[in-house]
Amino acid sequence: MALNMEFESNTSNWEGVYYYPHLFGAIMLTAALLGLSTSYFGGILGFPALPYMLPNLSNLQKKKREKKKIRVYMDGCFDLMHYGHANALRQAKALGDELVVGLVSDEEIVTNKGPPVLSMEERLALVSGLKWVDEVIADAPYAITEDFMNRLFNEHKIDYIIHGDDPCLLPDGSDAYALAKKVGRYKQIKRTEGVSSTDIVGRILASMEDNKDNQVQQDEELNETKKSAETFLKSKHASNFLPTSRRIVQFSNAKGPGPNARVVYIDGAFDLFHAGHVEILKSARQLGDFLLVGIHTDQIVSEQRGIHFPLMHLHERSLSVLACRYVDEVIIGAPLEITKDMITTFNISLVVHGTVCESKSSFNGQPDPYSVPKSMGIFKMLNSPKKITTTSVAQRIKANHEIYEKRNAKKEASEKKFYEERKYISGD
Ligand SMILES: *[C@@H]1O[C@H](CO)[C@@H](O)[C@H](O)[C@H]1NC(C)=O
Ligand SMILES: *[C@@H]1O[C@H](CO)[C@@H](O)[C@H](O)[C@H]1NC(C)=O
């Protein structure tokens, strides 16, 4: 099943030829006219799995570049999706005109690495919500097979397969992208520094360890022993992410609201960015022309939800929100209270808030942060389409913590090795 989003069909004659078997003769003719060696086809004909595939299209593509859109493909599980995934897809998109994402099915993930934290439906919502993604193929295999590669080239008209700079080996130890490399249809991107799903699972598990400690020491004062233990836990799972101004620019739309735009404002923690966030941002964006999102500071989130939160830091949360196609701009470190001045500064027409929010984020005893927009008659509650919350995602990991702890220990070791052996690679 392929989910088409903003897909423009390309109708050039040249494009048609290599998808239809009865036109195979025409390819040979076209190729001959363009002076391509027919030895290319000798290779193909002796290779029954690749009957309609033209290897190394670089000559043709140079001539046709004005017309033909370059379609690139990148796959993944995108479980516990984070800004590192988003950045990889941003880089992939930059290598072509249209980005097709292969989402590995739940069954394939279960077989290859155990149960995913997020269901296909949730992963699909997250990936489709990214502003760089044009299409999603929702049944990609875990390891790319020759058959599937042919489907990509022939059915999905993919020009290049993209992968990160970490090696990807098949069960037999061979390079999963060897064939794509051989036909010159492979491109590599640089892996995003400082974040991985393993690292995020680690942070969630660490927050759980902290909770256990808390129960024992619930009534005790925070003393030096505990403080230093906490500092230790935090540093063990500290983020390696170094936010740069350039990364934020790469994720930004670089466009303010138009002259008569209706600006909608929504704020929150947006911790562990999930499918529920995508849905609420989509609903909010539909109420105006420009969606401004206020991301609360780490301190505000801690005060609201407890010392183990946020799981993702302010800049990490900001990037995840910026990557969402429904978001026009973010305030990196927004205050809890919406003031008259803020409403004037950003010309905010409407302030919205979701009906499903974190259990702990009740404003007990505090003044209502929305009292100003409410008094101005520009506040609206939005029905949250999904029940999912950051806590419920974290709870799934906690519920299966033994499986995830084991899986994580293994992955942490290989990631540690990756970081230790890592060398500088240029690129964005
Ligand atoms: C401080 O915390 C440690 C470890 O939890 C505990 O053993 C100790 O009794 C505490 N000290 C005080 C003065 O509360
Ligand atoms: C402010 O927003 C309103 C819509 O609520 C719009 O009509 C108006 O043009 C905006 N002001 C400016 C200066 O853009």
C-alpha cells in the first residue's frame, strides 16, 4: 500500500518507457539514439529479476533534468521518531526533488528486532507529518531485497536509494545496498549526531529508575547523596546533541505570516513528539493561515510534570515540532502565561489548547495561563483526535522494560562503538 501525498504524476514520454514491458524495444531505440552502449542491456537480459530497469541513468538524466523529477527513497522503522530521523529525511530530500519513504511493517520489525513501541498507524502519522516527505510506502521490508529494489525502480520510479553512513548488513553479512551501488543508484547521507531511539529509550528507562528511588526516599529531604546520584543519572543519559544555529535554520520555513494572515497559537511541552502532537497541530493549523507553536522551557516542563521531565530538551523538542509540515514557526522557550503583549507582538488571532493533555500538567493553585486570551474571546479548546500522550508512550516502554533493557544494552554497545570509531564526514 502506498500513501500518496501531494504527488504529482509525471507524464513525460521518456518516463513511460521503462515501466511498460511492451515498450522495451523503445528503450533500446532511445538508448541507441542517445549513444548508450547496448552492453548495458546484455547485463539486464541475463538478469531476469531486473527486466525493465535501466542501469546508470546519469547520461539520460542530465539531458532530461529540466523535465524529470529526481525521486529518492529512504527506509526505516521510524519507531520513537525523533529529530535525527527527521534530519536524515531532510538530507535525503535535498538529494532529489521527491522523497519516498519506506516504512518497515510491524511484522518485519517484530521478526527482526522485537515489538515496536509505536504501531504502524502511529509511525505512519509521524512520518507523513514531516514536511520533507512526499510519499510513504507502508510495507517496506526490514532489509532491502533485490525484488523490492526492482519494485522501487520500476513501480515507484525511484532514481536513488539513500542511506546513512552507518553500514547496513544483510543477515549473511553482505552489504544491503551493494546492488544499488553497483548500478550507480545509491547515495549516502551523514548520520545525525547526538540522538538515537536507543538513547531515548535509555532516558525513559533512567527516569523509571529514578522513580523507584523516589518511592523509597519519598519523604526524605533532597540531600547531597541523592543530588549527586541524580546528577550521575542525568549525565549518563545526557544528550549528545549540540544544537547549532544552522540546524535550526535548516529545519525552519524562513517565512513569516503573510499580510492578512490569521495567526493561530498553540503551546506545550511537545515532549517525545508523537502522533497525537501531529494530529493536534494539523487541527490547529486548519483554523488559520499561520501556525505559531510555543515550546515551553525545560524548567517549566519540569515544574509541571516532575523532575524526570522533559525527556527531550528544549532544542530537541523545538526541532521535532519544526519538522512538522503543519507548523510555520516556533518560539524556542515560550512562557506558560500568554500575555497581552505576546498576542500583540505576534498578531495572534486565536489561541488553542488540546483536550487531551498530560495527567500531571494540571495548573493546581496556579493562575490560569490562558486567562488573557479567554478574556479577549480568542481562546478555543481543540478536541484532541488521539488519546496518546508522552506519558502513555513512556509507559509502553516501561511495561516492556525487560525486553527493551536487553535490546538497549546490546544497541548501546554498538552505538558506543559507532561514536568511538566515528570520523569527521563533511556534509549537512
Ligand atoms: C541522604 O540520602 C541517603 C541516601 O538516600 C540516606 O541514606 C541518608 O540517610 C540521607 N541523609 C539524610 C541526612 O537525610
Ligand atoms: C493581524 O491579523 C488579522 C487577522 O486576525 C489580519 O486581518 C491583519 O491583517 C493582521 N495584521 C497585520 C498587520 O498583518
